Amino acid sequence: MPSEIVLLTGDAEAPHLGSVLRRYNPRLRIVHARNRRELLDACPADGIHTRRLIAFCTPVIVPEEILNAVMPPAYNFHPGPPTYPGSHVASFAIYDDANMFGATAHEMASKVDSGLIVGVEWFQVPDGLRFTDLELKAFDALVSLFIQLAPHLALNDAPLEHLDMAWAGKATTNTDYERMRAIDETMSEAEIKRRFRAFG
């Protein structure tokens, strides 16, 4: 079983996620990394291969040398379903009037949001939701998904089973997000309202 798990996540999330994992493996060592520098310190290139890496709701892109230095595979918990890879995905879902959204757990690969999918938590998008509300619902789904997979992550060296599901669509970027926030005089009032609800 893993001897150590590195949690790449925020200050608010780390203690709660660590507590969930230790519920199943009290001897597990939990290391919290907030950013790329701390991640590099936590996962040296000559590191032990009983160290598992889990990223949870983080903007940090994990370099390939880190993926090669930990127990394969590393996992990412992504706030958005496989139909919305990339950044600021709640905003793009609102803009598209998506009726389903959710959260995804997947193996990490060198290309962002391209690894094999190991878990999805779906929910229906209520009418009239703004992007901030959808982000909160996606975060709740992400926590639920983490809790479901935690026993395996804490106790089992074997990879999680892959789902028969693939990423769909183009991964959105920060540049895409900023472009959609731009308003000009050629846009209709309906388009401006739609962008405001989706992108703020």
C-alpha cells in the first residue's frame, strides 16, 4: 500500500482530504504541496515509488519529471466533467447552456486533462445558475468523488479501474476565458447578458 501521499491542493482542502485518507490508512504520511515549488520539494526525482501524488482542484501543471518520480499513475481531481476539459470550465458550461455538469478524476498525463478517466460525478444544472454557483456545485461533486475513491487511494497500490469514457471537446485556456469576458458594441443585449452570467 502507499506509504505517503502528496496532496497538491489549497490550504483549506488539504487537512480535510488528508483526514479522509487517514480514515482508511492511519499510518499514511500526508505531505501538502500548495504550488509547483513545494511539489518539486515533495517529489524528488530519486524519490520512493510508494509515494502517490493526488492533485485536487489546483491550477498547477505537474511536470513530467514529477509524474515519473512517484507511484504510477498520479491522479487529478478536476472540477468539471469529461465534456469540459481545461480551465474556467463552469463558465463555458453556463455559456453553452449545458444541462449536465460534474467532476472528474483521471490519471495525470503530460498533456493537461488528457489522462484516462477513473471517476465521474454528474449532476443536473438548475436553470438560471451563474458560474459562481456552478463552481460551488462542481466542488461539492469533486469532494463526493474523492470520498468514493479514497479507500483505494489510501490502501491499494494498483491503479484505479478506467471508465469507458473519454475527454470530449477542446480544452479551454485562460486566454479563451479572457476573450469571452470582452464586450464590444457589435454584440446584442442578449449576448452581453449571456456572457455576464457565464463569465462575470
